[in-house]
Amino acid sequence: MSRTTVVHNQVDGYDDSDSIPLWSPNGNKIAFDSDRYGDDEIFVMNADGSNVVSLGQRGFATSWGG
């Protein structure tokens, strides 16, 4: 198991298929892919695991834009 998977599972507390964590440039947020609602969606949460929000978009987070 990769370090990012371990960190993600510990922070979020979900054991579903959460994957591909992507830290924001300032380190305050983490974007990740999850199928917790039945299809792959992009979620964002605070770095401490609070305030998990689905962006309602299917796919994978690949960058924070900019």
C-alpha cells in the first residue's frame, strides 16, 4: 500500500475506493477520487479530514489549475 493511500485512509476515515490524492499548492486541501456514491467523483476536503465535499464532477483530479 502506498504512503498516499495510507495517509488518505487515516485522514478521511473511509475505506471505500478513495484514490489519487492531490494536495493543494498551499497544503490546506486534498482533492481525491472516490466511488463512495456509486460512480467516480472528485471530492475535496480540508487537510485535517474535515469538510469532505463532492464537486459533483465525474473523473479524476489532475491539478489545482492555475
